[in-house]
Amino acid sequence: MELTPWNKYTLLSFDGGGMRGYASLLILEALMNHISQVESDPEAMKEEASVVPEVPQGINASSFHPQYRHSSVCEETETNALDNFLPCHYFDCIIGTSTGGLIAIMLGRLRMTVSEAKSQYESLGGDVFGSPRLFNCLRLPPFFWPRSKYDHLRLEDVVKGVVKQYDSSLDEPNGFPNASFSKTEHDLCKTVVTSVGKVFTPGHKPVTRNDKTYLFQTYDSPTLGKPGDLNPKRAFKGPVWTVARACTAAPTYFDPEMVEALNGNLWYFKDGGMRVNNPCRTGVDELVSWGPENNPDGAIDSVVSIGTGYHYYTLFGSGTAGGLSDTLAAITGAAVGSTDTEDVHDQLRKQFGLYHERKYWRFNSDSPDWQNIRLDQCDGKTMEKMRTLISNYVQRHNTEEELRACARRLVRCRRQRYAADPDKWERFALASQYRCMMPGCFSRYDLGSDFRHHFEHSHPAGPALEASYERLIWKHPHLKVSAETIMPT
């Protein structure tokens, strides 16, 4: 398989960390700011073109370019200029664990801007973590109560509200309230959310003794497992909020989530960050599986890993989800098998250090002040403290240089793609779909060129091409979609 801009993949990975995931979004916001600057800096593109001649030059006012926002995506609105640049336009896959999984869902599956994700994350903190149960298992003796600190139904309702607001109604059967997690699987930014759980038979007999990691995916992996496998690597057809619950069911904080697998087994999920709180290694392995067998590592263009403030995480208990060992481990922090997120970073840094060009970046504030911020701490003073810590971090000279270098790499990849295949770029940028409007024909095509071929061969005596189709695109809630369409040549 020949490597092209379209099969050299990019990955964005988010650590878990409760409300500290807000720091990850602040770091991503800084990266997207650098991306917007590079996209509008002709000198930067001239430098890139001197290294890679096929990189298009010029100023791009949005990451939709050349599918201009004002003509084919929306009318002009009073929005943050940074909203012109979507993370899902720069990454083929966004992976997250624990609350990093929620961020991956917002940016990947729901295709939000950074501003939108930040706003929703702030609201989630107040709506969920701002209302602990009065009697819960984190209230120590003599007032110990064996129930989780937070109401999982409240979290589920909050996620449902977000999905209802941001999920595109491109296909009504899959739109809200039947918002399948796998709705955006084909030719778009893919989403992976990791969780950890125990497996039981339909008769509730344990299949595994220890916790197993499960990947919730919006797509079928190229190397599918068997239906009977514990983790078959197939698209998860259930609703988005089931995935959100499964990846955040931290013992003592939320009740475990039960999900029935394809083979009828029952998974009892608890927080995905309990096994590995930095899922970047898992994401890299997944991207490698997409590439050609004779050159798997060559299929990776860029990897960006974002943390939630430097500290060590511990694995909760390895007993039954929600059981006593989980509870005691969460309270004492004494569980075995602790995993340092920076260990994963060190492994990847060594792996990617073997390449002649930079492909891997890790951004994470190392301030000792993070040790004083609890995972469920979301008061206004704490949120402002996180903003200050990240502002100081991203303004360091070496961090700015890293962000700038990473941004240039990502912009180069995006521009190479639309130059190599504008048809694929239209699909990737807009989630576009063409529906044939000829009488009695119900054909649908993701690519304009495929529809053109269909029209010319199936309806040669039909009307003009422009009157024969309807083009549907992803409807962003803060944008008004224009009726104007542009058929790719």
C-alpha cells in the first residue's frame, strides 16, 4: 500500500483526571490558537513548502477550507474566531479514558469546537460534581454509607442533554434520542473511549478473574476480533451516554455501568483510568493496525498526548465493580498496580525518538500545585486556579515552541490532504452525504465523485446534475447551514 496524506494518520489522546480534564481542554485551546496562527501565516506555509513542495500555500480562514464556511457550512455569526478551527479536522482519531473519554466524545463523536467543549465541561462540573449525595461511601466512619458519592442518573441526564444539543440530525433514525455512538464511523474523525470492567456470563458467572480493558469505538477496526472475543474491536451501536457512563464509573464516585456485549456476556464497567490513565499507547497501537503490514509505523503522521496536571494515579481495587476492595482502594489510595501517566509518555518518547522527524508531542503541566486539586473539585476558585496554572505553562518559551512545531505539523497534514483529494476532504470536513433525488432512486453516496458516477450511469437522460441531488452536511448548533452546495468536479 502506497503511503499518502490520507493513510498517514494523526492521533489526539486525553488522560483521565476528573474535573482536571478542564486543564486538557485549556492546553488544546492553546494548540488550536497556534494552529489558527499558522493557517493564517503565509510565511510559515512558505517554509513548509520548501520542505514538502506539495503543501498548499496561502491564508486559510478556517479548517473547513476550501469548503468555505460562509458558503457551504454556515452564515456569518458572532462566534469566537477560534471556532473556525475544529480539532476533528486535524485528527483521524481522538481517544480518551475516564473524563478524558468525555472530552473525546465531545470533540470527536459530536465534532465540537474547543470553546463548546470547555463550556460543556464547566457545566458538567456544576451539574454533576456540584451536587454530591449527603450520605455516601466517601463519608468516613462513623457515618459510612455504602453508596456512591454522585448520582449516575444525573450524569446520564447531563450527557443526554449535550447530545441532544450537539448531535447532528443528518440521519433521523440515528439522531437524538437514538444517538448511536457509532454514527460517525466512516471516513470521519474516529472516537475511541477506554474503560475497565469485569466480564460475566448471562447467568452472572465470572468469565475473567481480573479487570479487562474495553475499547468503545465509533468504527470497526481493520483487524476485527471474533464476536466471542472479550474485546472484538467492533463499532459500539449503543447510545453515547452509555459510553460516557462506562468510562467514568469510578468506584465510590459513581455506580458501575452494566453493558451487554455482542456475545451476550455482561460487562460491569468502572472508570477506564483505573488500569491506564494515559490511553495514548492504546491509541498508537490502534493507528498502527490501520497501516500497511509492511510499514506499520510509517502510517503515523502525528501523535498528540495531553495530560491533566502532573501526578501519580493509582489503580482502584481489582475486586467486583463497586465492591469493598474498590471502595477501600479509592479511600486509602493503597491499591496495587499503580500506573504513572508519564511512564506511558516515556515509552512513546523513546519509540518515536527513533524517527528522523518529529511525530510525537506530550503536553502536561508539571506544577506541584496540581496535587492540591481533587478530581471532583469544581468550585469557581479551583477553575480559576487551573486557568492560571495552564496559562503559565503554555506561555513558557519551550512550551510555546513545542505547540508551534506541533501546530505546523498538523496544518501541513490537513493541507496536504485537501490538495491530494478534495473529494475526500469535503467528506472529512463536512461529514457530507449525497442523496439522489431522481424519482424512485434512493441511493446515497459519501463522496461527490461517487454520486456523479452514479448519476451519469444510472440517469443519463435525467435533468442537469445540479438538480438531481441533495447534499447533507453536519449541522453545528451555533451555525446556520446554507442551502448552497458545491458539487466536486
